[in-house]
Amino acid sequence: MIVVSATEAQSNLPELLERVAHGEEITIEEKGAAVAKLVRADVSIQSADAIASAIAELRVFCSRHTTGGSTIREMIEEGRRL
């Protein structure tokens, strides 16, 4: 993965887009912190589908595993009393 500054990305956007089109991922940083990632559009769609699938699986898991009606706060308080 390539990391470039925001200024560099602005100056070299056509070249960066060409690299992304060939499968490279580029992270754009501003003041040393990552603020954006350039990836191929079809990769983003696949990632979104994977996320949606994971959320659906999590909902099924949560529907089968409950806390017996207790809230997290109640469980914490119960743990403190023990």
C-alpha cells in the first residue's frame, strides 16, 4: 500500500488514479494521519457486501444469545456485588 500526503495527492491525482485502476491501494495522509483511502470501485462494493453480510450474521447471533433481559449496566452492578 502506498501512502501520500494530501498535497502530493492533489498534485498527482491522475497518476494515482491510474495506479488504483491497476489494483494498488493508496492512503492519503494529512498532518501524519490517514484521512482517505483510494481503492478500485469494484473493491469497495465487494467490501460493502461483505460488511452487510457480517451485520446480518451478527443480528442472527444476537437474536440467539441474549442477556436474559438484563442491561449491561445491571450486569456490571451485579458483578460488583459479588
